[in-house]
Amino acid sequence: MDRRPRGHHGGRYGRLRRRLCRRVCGHAGRARRRGGGRRSGPRPVRRRSQGGRCPVLVSVIIPTRNEQEFVGRCLESIRAQLGSRQDAEVLCVDGLSTDGTREIVVEYAARDPRVRLIDNPGLTPPCALNLGIRHARGRVVLRMDAHAECAPGYVWKNVELLDRTGAECVGGYLKTEPGAPTAVGRAIAAALSSSFGVGGTRSRVGGGREQEADEATFGCWRRDLFDRIGWFDERLTRNQDMEFFCRIRNRGGRIIISPEIQATYFCRHTFTGMREQAFENGRWGPYTLWLAGGGLRPRHLAPLALVLSILGLGVLGVFWRPAWALLAAELLGYLAAGLAMAVAAARKAGASALLIWLSFIQLHVSYGAGSLWGLLTAPLKFGLRPRPPSGSC
């Protein structure tokens, strides 16, 4: 006969008491976890143990939307350098593509469990980036563009540079290649690789040394940086990266780029595609200033100054004839400088100098016209200037 005292936690009643205790304690623990203050930005996904799997060091985030032509090459370039390592993951955050992009990613995910597809109902790149960061399990977050391929060692060299320098953001240099091997495509790629074409962006035109810069190619950050200075501004369909880089600099952070880190970007290969992209990029310059109060550098406003000066002198010439001479001098000076830079770029890239020259003109005028349109329409599109979100530039 069992002579243990009634209070002993044995037998059937003891098991019931222990089960009830665990249930009550479990509810209390969950209540305490829910009682914390609300976080700003998207709520991070809880990082669970993967049943003995190697903890994730780096999460590569690729925003995609209708990138059927390029996403496969991008994924191949990343997987090739990961090898058999299990301390990395690749998150394709897709804006509900309709061209077969999703099927390609699903096929890769079926072969490689490190690749995951995440739906982005917000459709835009900043929504994709924030969703990717939310789902990221790595302590390091690295952005990659579906239109790009990374060179061997790209992922791990970013992580090494981040740890070695202690910078808030690191990256490398971007080599621009045509999206198709046509004469126009090669000319556009040469124009986008020229300091005259893109305004001396260090990560685009090279420099040959490790140095501090005002922006990085795509970007690589520690995951906890976003908890400290905020997430990507989802109001900015474009330029969300430039605004984020500005936020880093304004808080005393450093952005370091290294020539050891290389990626290849495949640009538009038709003049129409280039003009449309340049116009949209230009349009979102004033929108970025209007919404976030910063995020741009003087070079981003240079095409707007060119377009405004041409229009201003043209209108002034109606009332003051000497303005026509000033306009002619400006146009001749710009065209001559562009032609000289096109000849130099043609020798370096093996492309047509005439087509590069035409690329310069269309790139600058389209970007400047887009900036002018953005300047005129920002108050109508967004109303009175909104207050920048917490942690904004």
C-alpha cells in the first residue's frame, strides 16, 4: 500500500497537479511576453532552433517582381559561392510576379532548402526589404538585386569587411553590363560606368581602393542596426536605400566600400527603357526630399539644374535677346564635354562613341525632366510636407 503523505506529488493526483502547474506557468509566461511595449517597424519573426542545424550567419535578401529573365542567374551566382555551407540563407521577397519569376524561385527552393520564397503584398522594394529583414535569421543582412550577379566570395567578403572595420554598412564596386549584347546596350552600360554619366558615384565608377563612401552597392548591415536607426521608409518606392544611407551618415555611422567586393549589374539595353528608368529615378528625387527631408546628394540634382537652366534661358530669351547667346553657349559646352567623355568611354569599353554620347544626353535630360515633374507634383501627390518618420534623415 502507498503510505506517502497526501501532499506528495506522486501518483495520479501528483501528475494532475504538475500538469496544471505547467499550464498555468505557460499562460503566465506568454502573457508576460505579450505585455512588452510595441516595436517600431515590422515585428521581427522569432528565430527558432532548426533542430540542430548550423545557426545562420548571413541572410541574403533579393527583392523581385517580374524578373524572370535575370533571377535565375542571380540565384546561381549566390549558390555557387555558398557551396555546402549551411550558415547562410537566401530570401527572395517577391511582389506577386506574373511572368514566371515565382516558379523559378520555387524550383530553386525545392533543390536547396537555404532558398526561400516570401510573398510581398506591398509590391515595392522597401516593403520587400523590410519583409526580408523581418524573416531574416542571420545576424548579418545583405541585399542583392535580381538584375545583378555577384562575383566569387561576394557574400563572405562583405561579412569579413563588416566585422573587420566595424562600419555600419559595407559594400563593393558595381560593374555595369548590358542587359543584351547590342550596340545600344553596350553604349548605355558605358554611359552608366562613366563619371560624366552618373556624377562620380564611387561605387559605380571605381576607385581601386578600400575607402569610405556616401553609399554602397546594394549594402550589407548587421541585423540590429535596423532596431537602432529604423527600417526602410516604405513611402519611398525608389531611393529608399539613399535615404537609409543618409540616416547612417547623419548618426555618425560609416559606409565602407572595397574593390575586393564586386558585383555585375545588367542595365537596360534600349534607349526607351533607359529613358523610362531615368525619368522615374529623377521623379523620386524631389519626392524623397518632400517625404523624408533628405537622402540626396548634390549630384542627384545636377540634371534638374541643367533642365531648369535650358528652360529658363529659353523663356528669358523671348524678353531679353542676350539670353539666347547664353543658352547657345551652355548647350555647346555641355554637348562638347559630353562628346569628349563619350570618346574616352568608348576607348575603354569598346562601344560606339556616338551612341554613348546619345546615351549621356538622354540619360541627363530624362532624369532632369523627371526631377522637374517630381518637384511640381510632390505637393499634389503627397499633400503638405509630411513629418519624417522617427529616425529619418
